[in-house]
Amino acid sequence: MGGAVCLVHRNAVLRFEEVPTSPHDLVQFDQQIRDLYNVESIAQAVVDAGKWQDVCDALAKHAFSQSDRTMLYNVIESLYEEMSQTT
């Protein structure tokens, strides 16, 4: 899992190329990142990559900190990058 599958979902669900800072964009980003992690293939890729604990801890929060957003975004990006390096 991971790789292109994660990239397809990431591009379909997450409409940001970086973690935003404006309050309006943060609301949209937070919902989109939650929706993205709710995709079964993304969740499985996170588990397979051994990154589930930090992701689960952040997703369990009612509101994300900026460091949570950055970590969640970076995990998604890394799922594609790791798969690209192994193929």
C-alpha cells in the first residue's frame, strides 16, 4: 500500500499543497485531512508504514495544533515518497 494509491487520494481529497496558516483555510484543511485519513487505503498505508501512533493521537484531538497539521500532512507526503523510492 501507499505510493500512487496515496497520491491519488491525496490529490482528490486534500486541496492544499502545504499546511495553510489563515484561519479560514485551516478549517477546510482540517476537514480535508480528516477525510483523507478516513480513506481505508490511506489508513492501511499509515499502519503499514508504522506511523499509526502519532497519526491516531493527532486525529483523536477535537482541534489540531499547527504541529499536528504539519505532522499529518508530512505523513501523507511521506507515504508516496517512500513508495517511489522503493520502485
